[in-house]
Amino acid sequence: MLRAGQAAFAILFGAVLTAEQAAPSFDLAATLQRAGERVEYYFARAQSIVCFETVSLQPLSLGLSGDGPARTVQSELRLSWDPTADTRTPLEAKTLRQVLKVNGHAPRKNDYDNCTSPEQNDTETQPLSMLLPQQRVDYTFSIVGPAKQDGRAAILVAYRMKAKPTVTVSLVDNNENCISYSIDGGMRGRIWIDAETYDVLRLDQGLGGLVDIKLPWQVARRSPDNGVWTMERFDSSIRFKPIKFSDPDETLILPVSASSLRITRRSGSPRLRTNTEYTQYRRFLTAGRVVPQ
């Protein structure tokens, strides 16, 4: 005879089995291969597309609320993905930026002395480059499971860079009050991949731990006890959605928004939130013909 406790256990165990059997299984290698192919297609097509980028940079208080006025930078963006002499498939794509307005006016010389992105960065590496075959070897990927993103069924993939973080620091135009730095390695995050088309729908990433940023000697000498900043947090998220073009009809999955939060101990702007919108997509079909979305 099956007792009440045994019956409850049997029902629960059966429910767990049913849930496990119902959960879809995903092939990691196949998912990455197909997602990489979609990224290659996106990079190839996006070279004929320009868009309008609006970046809002908001300093934050200790409580992460707004602290003072935000800075707004508007630019025109296009993608560069050029083959090299060594390979037909480039290793990574870059975003080319032309700043058009800063806080509503044409950029002035002192705007470039503000030491904020994006004025200081006329090129940026496209994060989706990680899914290209040549770069996937630098990451460890794992399947998290099924997910949803903007109403679409998705495959959620976790990743982390194999390399430990290294920091490159320099002065901008020899200005001791303006420091540029980049962190390579040490990042981890998640990718939402469309379960049907294998397009990337969302990409999140962040630092896996604290990273020290040693300041250039020209800056460190002025305050020897403060020659190092510490990057405590650098989280970002990019959302992608279908953008329709006409004449001829075409739909591409393109970035529509991004956000980031950066917390750097002892820096001039220790806490900064950045929100970005990508709008007014236009497609160049020939040298003399532009088709809006």
C-alpha cells in the first residue's frame, strides 16, 4: 500500500521528471556556430547602414541617484568590418563615430577636453565580435537554458573571457587632466540568442572582479598616495530588435539601446551611468542613394 507521504513524494518526483523531460536541450557548439554565422551576416550587411546615436552620461551619487546635470552627445555611427591580408573574415568589427552635437550644440574644442566617452572614442570594438569563429576560442561558453526576450523564445548562453584583465592607460592629447584607459579580459556575461533565427537579442557583460588602474606617472606624481584607481563595477547591456527597410524590403536585427554603470574608486567621476539610443537607421544601396528605415 502506498502511504500518503510516499504518494506525495511520487507525485513530486513525477512532476520533476516531467519538467526535466519537457525542458528543451540545446547543442552548445551548434548554437554558437549558427549565432556566429548570423553575426557575420549582420556585420556584412551593416556596413551599408548608418544610424543616429544619442548618449546620455549621468554622474551618480553614493546612492546611485542622479548627481548634477547629465551630458548628452549625439553622433552618427557606421560599422567597419574590413578583411585583412591574412584572412577573408575580419577578426572583429568596429563602430566608427562622428560627433555631431554636445548638449545640443556643435562640438567645440573644450568638449573634447571633457574626458568622457564618446567624444574621446571615434572607434569602438563591436562586442558581438566575440561570436566570430576566430574569437570564440578566447571565451568559455555554457548553455544556461531556455529564456524569453521581448516576447521571443531564446537560448540563454553564459560566457567568460579566459584571459585575466589587463589595463592600458594613456593621456589624451598629452592632457594630464584627461586619462584614457581600456580593460582587456576579465569580463563575463550572458547572451540571449533567438531560438528560431539565432540572432542575438540581448548581450549583458560585466567585470568578474576588482581591477586596478595604475595612472600615468605624470598624474601619479602629483598625488603619490593616489596613483591607482580601482574599477569596482562595469556592467553593460545591449538590446537588439528587428529594423525594417524598404525598397527593397529587408529586416535586420540591429542595436536599439544600451546602458552601462561604471564605478571607479578615487577617479574624477567615480560613478557614471550611461544610456544610449540608436535611431534613424538609414541604408546606403549605392553611392548616391540613401533609403531610410
